[in-house]
Amino acid sequence: MSEYMKSNKMVSIIMTCHNGEAFLYEALRSIIDQTYLNWELIFFDNFSKDRSEEIVNRFKDNRIKYFKTDVLENLGTVRKLAYSKCNGSFICFLDVDDYWSKFKLEKQIIKFNSNEKIDAVYSNHSKILDNEINENKQNFVRGNIIEEIIKSYIDGSPLTPWLTLMIKKSSIEKLEYSFDSETHISSDFDLILRLSIFCYFDYVNENLAYYRLHINNESKNKKKNIEEFIYIIHKYQKNKIIFKLFFYKNFIYKIYLRYFIIKKLHLENFNSFKIINNFNVKFLYYGIKIIPNKILNIFFKP
């Protein structure tokens, strides 16, 4: 009997859904088809008005547990509710428009079994655009990697992609809380950031998940995304480890500059901070670096 079949540790999979009927069947099918069998799906329907519930009910599998909110909630709230229903030793996340390789859970359980000090495991993934699959060029690092994680999220290419993660529930339980109900797009980053203070991350260098790019991806809402980054910065001002990294590694300047570019200058497609041609943007950037508090207080009040 293979190693993954010997394991009696349950994996809880969190899937939240708001009107996700377009790709939902494929996402669910990829869970049903997992070679690792000891899992439960905590499916939280966030006040959907489409056929999402009907699609879930097609799968007659008692490992799928369906819940629904009475009103539309933000992702932080729904994920927190879903987490409270989890019974597994490990937690995974899959959005309704993405899907997994059938070996995803098996490969990550094997990784956890290889080293008891591991708290979280991530992997490579592919991106799907217009039915074309392109493997992501993923950089991998292991260990206590808080600096690398912060930098990757700020630069827009997360080192630990949400759909690839598996996390020990016991590690999440060391936190003061699981998900921040005030966050939406950045609820994943906020959780991973707090975990990265003490967690040991490892990886499977294989393509185990598929991320679908389409017009309704919430992560494309750059204004909302940057507003939540600002919220997170202010929330952790008293955390010496996190705030020191934000401030002294130039991360905070990138975030605030992006805030000005998107919110004040309305330049949605500005992604590079290596080349700044606009004089006003350059002035703001270096002003923030030299006297951040004075410059930021002119434009922004938390």
C-alpha cells in the first residue's frame, strides 16, 4: 500500500463561492478525483443567485459539506466561517474557477510526512488564459521565508500561490485568529503573513494546480487590492518583525507609491517600479522615502 493510502490524517479543503457556476463543476471534479482519499470539502456558498448549489448537489459524496450565508459577505468573513467548520489536520484552499492535478493532496502529504518541522507546503502551478495552459515559472525557497513572501506579494507574483498551499491546522491555531473579517482580496496574504513569522515552508517542485485568468478575477481589482495592503500595513505597525520588513526593505514605499499611482493618478496599468519616467511620480516616490510620514499624511489618512 502506498504512503498516501496509509495516512489517516484528514485534509480539509475550503472553497468559497459567489455565483461561481461557470467553472465550478471542473473545480469540484478535480477534488473528487484526488488520489488521496481522506479529505472533506467545506463548501461555503456566499449568497449565490445562480446554479452553484445545484452543481454541488450533483456530487453525491458525503465528504462534501455545504453551507450558505444569509447575506453577501467579504472573503475574509466567509473564509473565517469556513475554517470554523474544518475537522482536518491540514487545510487547503481552492477557488471555484481553478482546479487541481489529481495528485495534489497526495504529493503534499508525502512532503509533510518527510519532515515533521514543515508547517506549510506550496507547489508550482499553471495559468489558463483562453483555454491555453502555460506553466508558471516559479521560484522556490524553503524555510522561514517571511521576507521573500512579503516581497513576492507586493510585486504581484506570490511565492506561495493560494491554490497550491497546504497548511497544518495546528500552525493556524497558534495564531490569534484565522482570517481577518475586514479583508477581502488580501485575506490570503494576511493569513500567510502572520504564519510566516514562525512557520517553516517547503515545496513540491511540480505543477499541481491550475489558475484560470478571466475578466471576473477579483484579484484584478487593483484599487481594492492596494487599499487592503494599506490596511495591513497600519494593522501591523506594532509588530516589530513585520513592520521592520515593510519599512526597511523598501516594501512600504512600493505599496504607498502604488497607492498614489492607482488612486491619485488613476494609472491602473502601472506595474513597474524599476523605471519611473513621470516626474510627479518620481518626486512622490523619493519624497516618501526621505520624509514618509509628512508626505503620506498629506494624501492619506488611515
